Amino acid sequence: MSVISTKILLSIFNIILSFLIINTLADGVHKATLEFIIGGSGGGSEGRNYEYCSPPPLIPPSPPALPLPLGQTKFIFADQRLALVFPVIQKFKNIISSDPLGITKSWVGPNICNYKGFYCDNPPDNKSAIALASIDFNGFQLSAPSLDNFLDQLPDIALFHANSNNFSGTISPTIAKLRYLYELDISNNKFSGPFPSAITGMNSLSFLDIRFNHFTGSVPPQLFTQNLDVLFINNNNFMQKLPDNLGNTHALYLTLANNKFIGPIPRSISKALSTLTEVLLLNNMLSGCLPYEIGFLREAIVFDAGNNRLTGPIPFSLGCLEKVEVLNFAGNLLYGMMPEVVCELRNLANLSVSDNYFTYVGPICRRLIRKGVLDVRNNCIPDLPFQRSVAECVAFFAHPSYCPYMATYTYIPSAAISSSTPTGSPLVNLLVPPDASSLLAFKSKADLGDKLRFSPNGSFAFCKWQGVNCLQGKVIRVVIEGLSLGGVFGPNTLTRLDQLRVLSLQNNSLTGPIPDLTGLVNLKTLFLDHNSLLVQSYLQSTFSTVSEP
């Protein structure tokens, strides 16, 4: 009985003890809750807001809000458009593998417009909105495997400049949807693959610079019909024939240098006459002859076609490039004479035809050599230093190459000479090819009845004039017979045709002394019979070495 009583007492005691503990804990919670509501955190009555004193609530307070997961801090953006591109930027930041200048340290928080390299503006479709309008990463030295899902996900971007970084990969075709993008510069990176063809569908684009990358293949012909002011595709690995529509370009700067373009320079290049100021074709594999249409590039300041495989003479039409300052044809297979009309260009500061096979330069060009403007080293000019060896020149000319449209090489666009300009004026004397000038001088003294159809108007295509035959743009044969010209065979006329091989002036009633022909070192055949010409004593040796009637 006593054992049972003891167990009952212990049970009652445990119940009372549990009750006291629960009340004590509840009282503590109530006191802590009261202190939070009052504003107390220790330190006396100061700072307490007694206005909100009230009995402790019967329901415990709600637990504090859980923090957002890491990386999902709630930001307030200046515009919803900035909120849309924020995760795009952060994803791109995460794939950047190298940032030696610490650029991306500023890419934190909602104020995108203060990120280094990012610039905001009002978009064209909403002048009250704020959008990411421009990116300038030039020289940041950032490394990333791709721009995909970054550049093409910036709907309001207008300018994207990222030259001199280490971006690689290909360019996504989805950039075509960037309706405001008008400047794209991704030069000096490590991009590869084919030409980003999506560019040809971007009508807003006016500036394209993809030079110094590793793009390969061909360039779409449509590129040259786009309304681009600047087109830099040099220093890649493009390999193709230059498209025939090259001249349709609207560009001010056309740089195709340091690729593997092949074939001739298209004659259509003349269509670009109103826009092109710089043409850089150097260090390719271009072949064929220089088209005379280059002379129509009246706005050109620089024309550089050095280090190719171009051949033939330099067209006289280049004398119409009145604004040109730099002409470079070094390192080709050009030959013939250096046109005096080109050397007379007023703004010319640098003219290089070194490492070719030119054989003659006139007095005007020699003045440029002395001034250091014209470089003719390593050619085949007999009386100048630093030329190729005789053996090398002989080997080249043993397998001559000929150009189509040879008559055009002495063609000067008629716009260069006003119709009111007299034939004997200094301007015409400068622009007329030397051989044409010699023929016209002969006509002026010998053709009293105006029977010779030699005309200085138009193209100076003297190789097609009556009785004239040419080789490589130089007169080699003059046969004018039976026309009863009636004048004189004047000095300093046909005697200046330094490549003349055959001269026949039979049956023309010419009078006066025969001029000194000793300068015609290539003359092999001479017919002067049935005239009234006087043979002077110093010509006896000449007649002994040529065929006579």
C-alpha cells in the first residue's frame, strides 16, 4: 500500500513540474514578443515606441521571411528593357574565361548603364524608354568561346564594337533580327567559319569591320550591293574570284587586303566612282591586267594593289585620279613604260612600282624618283641603279603576256580634257600618250589636206589610227602610203617613236629634208620613195642599215 501511494505522489509531482515548465516558457515568449513590439532591444526607454504598447498577442508572431536563393536578389531596374537584358549579360559574364583588366567587376547590380563598356539611350521606338543601345569592348582583352546568346539577345543594340579581344567561335545567324544595329566591329579576334551570311540581310548596317580574324570560304556577292559606308574584311582567309558586281559597292573604304582573292580586278569597279576613297587589294593572288576603268575612281585617295600577280602596262587613265595620294603596284608582273601623266598627279605623295619589269621612265617620273616619291627599284630600266639583272629581265620577256583591250591602256577618259581645250595646250600635251603626241605632230606638219584620220578627241586610241600598228601599247609600225599629203616630214615627230620597226611614207609628195632618224634604234624597214625628200649626209649610215626601196 505504501508503494502504491509513493507512485501516485511521484506522478502528481511530475504533472505539476511539467505544468510549471510550460508556463515559464510561455511567459518568456510573451515577454520577448512584447519587447519586439515595443521596440526594446535593451538600453532603457529611449527609442521605444510606446504608442504601439499592447498586451502580448495570444498567437505567436509569423516566422521571418526566408531569404531569396543565391543569385536571385530582387533588383529594381530603370526600365523593363534593362531588366530583360540583365540575365543575358550575366550569362555572358559567366563564360568569360579571362579578364586581365578586371572589366567585368563593374557588371554587378541593376544599374546596367554604369557597367564598363555598356551605354544606354532612348530607343527609336520609344523616346521615353531607356535601353542598352551601345557596347564598346575595344581593347578589353576579354576571352570568351562565343558571342552567341549574347549579341543576338540584345534587341535594342545599335553599335557593337569589340575589336582587340579574344572572342572566338562563329557568328550566329540570329543577329539578323537586330533591327537597329548599324555598326558592327568584331575585328582582331579569333572568329572562324564562313562569312556570317546573316549580315547580308541587315539593311540597317552601314559599318562592317571583321578584319584580322580567321573567316574562310567566299564572300556573298550581295555584300557589295548593301548600303555600307565602310567595309573591312581584310586579313582573313577568304578565297574566291572578285565578284563582277564589286563596283556596285557604296562603300567609302573597300579593304580586301591580305586574303586569297584571285582573278582580275573587275572592270565594273568604275561604277563606284562616286564613293570610293580607299581601295586596298594588296597581298592577294589577283592576276590579269589592270583595267583602264580604275581611272574613273575620281574620289580615290589610296589605291593599293601591291603584291599580287597583276601584269601588263599601267593604264594612262590613272592620270585622272586627281585626288590620289598613294598608288602602290609594287610586287607584281607589270611592264612597259611608267606613264608620265601618272607622275604628274599633283597630290601624289607615294608611288611605288618596285619589283616589277618596267623598262622606261620619262623626265617627269625621274623628278619624282629624285624627290623620293616614286620607287622603281628592282625593275628592268637600263640606266637606273638597283635594277634586276639582265638575265632576269630577258627570262621574263622571253614569255611575254598580253592584255585584252590593249588600245585602252593609252585611253584617258574624255572628261579629263574639256572640249574647248586646244590641242596644243600644255594640258593636252601632258595627257596625250607620247606616241600619240608624235603622230599628231607629224600630221600637223605633213598633212596639209587633212587626209589623215588622226584625232585627239575622245580616247587617244592611237593604235587604231589609220596606218598605225602597236605592240603592248607602243607604236611599232606606221604605213601611210599614197595619200599625197603634200607637207613636210618634220623633225621631232615620228622620230620619237622609240619602238618603231617599220616606217613607210611612199607616194605622199612630202618635201624638205629627212629628219634625223638615228634615234629610231629599233627601225628595221624604211620606205620613203616617190616623195621629194632630201637625204642629209648624217643619214647615210642610217640608210645603210635599213631596207630601202
